[in-house]
Amino acid sequence: MIGLGEAGKTSLVNLLATGDFKENVIPTVGFNMRKVQRGGILMKVWDLGGQRRFRGMWERYCRGVDAIVFVVDAAERSRFPEAAQQIHTLLQKPSIEKVPILVVGNKIDLREAVNSEDLFAALMPRSLGGARKVDVLMMSCKTKANFNTVVDWLVARSR
């Protein structure tokens, strides 16, 4: 799980691990790792800090994984350009060129949240063309809306 700070990465990991949502989550400093059992698959889920000082670690933790989940606060449009720049930088790394990527637009329970088409348009670099497939799913950790769809995507890409 990667993405800017306060997008909901830790909330998503907690939801995967326990099924519970907690309102006031402390921001991740560095990283956390949780083992999650879903769909007969045991997944190691890395929750990487989204603050600027931790973003240099992202590529290192994304090498050799089954999937990358980039979590975005779908209601905070002012941060879309920064998120787009970060995902564009990551997608240029040869070490992860074959790793499937899911962009999760979180917080769709908020009135300000955009839809999946608008989020994709705001985040995905035009230079990718059709060379790299990136999936986008919208959800809410708080209400658990579309949570099972995200879990199904992860399970389908886990070895």
C-alpha cells in the first residue's frame, strides 16, 4: 500500500486484517507489515508511509511483489497533482514494470469525492499510453463500500 499521507492506506490494511474501521488512525511513520488471510491466500501487506521523506522507499518495497495498491483520497482534489506526480515517478521504474497496479480511490462516502473516470484522468500520465495497465477502483474504508471488490482484485493477483 502506497500513496500520499492521510489517503487511507492504514485504514485499508486494518480493514483487510480485522474487518474493522477506526476513525482516528495515527499516520504511519516508515512502514508497517501485516499478514492477512483472505480467499485462502496469505498476503503480506506492507503499509508504507506517505510523507515526502518516506517516498524514496516505495520502489524498494514494490520490487518483487504480486501487486501495488496506490491509495488516493478521492475527495481531496487539491492533492491529485502531487499524487499524479508520485505515481508517474513510480511507473517509470523498470524494477516494477510487470507488477499490476491498482489505484484505490478511497473516501467515496464524502460528498466531494470524484468518480473513477475523473480520478483516472487526474492521476494517470498521458505518456503511459496503452503500455501499462492500471486498474482503478473506488471504495470507502469507513462504510466498506466496494471493499470486497478491492479484496477480490488483490486475491486474484496473489500467488
